[in-house]
Amino acid sequence: MNTRLTLVGIALGVLMALGGASAARAANPYGDCERRIEHLQYKLDKAIAHHGYRSWQADHARHDLRVAEDECRYR
């Protein structure tokens, strides 16, 4: 009887933990967008530092950043 009660408690704890994680993720639907934009801004800064402001690498990074900003804006 004690073992069964322990197993039920563990199962209930796991369900609560998994349910709480999904609720926390749903609380900030733009979190992924913010992180993605920050990462692409970092890549742009790095491309400018390594290849120059007018390089094709920087232009490509600018394009990727603009696309991500547009996608996040219309979510």
C-alpha cells in the first residue's frame, strides 16, 4: 500500500511539473522571437566586425534580421 501511494505521488508530481512547464512557455509567446532577433543582431554585428559594413556577409545578415523582425511583428 505504501509503495502504491509513493508511485501515485511521483506520477502526480511529474504531471504537475510537465503542466507547469507548458503554461510558463505559453505565458510569453514572443519569447522565441525576441531570442531569435537578438541572435540575428549578434550575427550582424559579428559580420560587420569581421567583413566590414558593406560586405555581402553583412548584407545577408541584415536581410535575415529584417525577415525575422517582419515575421515577429505579424504574429
